[in-house]
Amino acid sequence: MTPDRAFALLDDPATAPEGLSWFQHRAQERPDSVRAAFDLAGAYDRLGREAEAAPIYEQVLRLGLDTLPEIDQARWHVQYGSTLKQIGRLEDSRAVLANGVTLFPEHGALPVFLAFTELALGRKEAALAALLAGAAAADPYGSRARYRRAITAYASTFVPNET
């Protein structure tokens, strides 16, 4: 199986256990693999199991985040920062995402996720500034499209339920 196929399995509750099992097995077989750890963390994240993803993202950092391609380093910042927000580590989330924005200024999703954390911290002006920076970023990474589902889901929490 390929990582792309295993990630696709995660999107269907009926096949998600098979996909996660594949990532777990791969990471166990390759305990020193930054790629295997990063993919496993992403799999947990995709399943909404952020508490399990966080220590694996930290393992990626210890194993050598800088050995991943630049696009994956930027994704690590988005995904780990978002995970930290979800588990309530807001200041840590802000630090990871702000660092990512500094390192990857053209990554359009990073400031958007930073805006989510700023909002959670009650910093509305900082959130608006980050969101506008994300909208203005050239985004050669295609990151806003990659994270569209997560961005849309989070944005929907701000829409009042009109019944």
C-alpha cells in the first residue's frame, strides 16, 4: 500500500482502522524514519485523535524535521500547531504557527491557522491581521486548497445557527 492510499482509507469510517494500522505498522518498522513518523502523526490528526498525534509530531522534530522537504516542514508547522490548539496548548500552538509563518511566508494556510489560534486566545486584532496575511500570500504551495476542509470546518463554527 502507498501512503496516499492509506490516507484515503482514513476518510471512510469503515476503512479508517485499516489505514491507521498501515501507518502504525510502518512507523514501528522504521522507528528512526522522519517520514514514517510525520505520516503517522498526520493519520492520527486526520482521525481527530490530536492527543495521540502531538507526541509523534514532537518525535518528528527530534528525529530531524529539517530533513523533510520544505513543503512538509511547512505542513508540520500547520498540523502540529493546529493539533496543539485542539488539545488546549494555545500558547504553544501560537509559537509553532508564528515560527512557521516566519520560515514560510508564502505558505498561505499557516497564517490562517495562526488566526484560529489567535481567536482562541481572544486576540481578535492579531487574528484578523494573520487572516489577511494568509489571504494576501501568493501560496505557491497550494496550502489553502490542501487544508480547505479543515479551514471550512473551523470557519463554520463562527456562523450563527439560524433556525
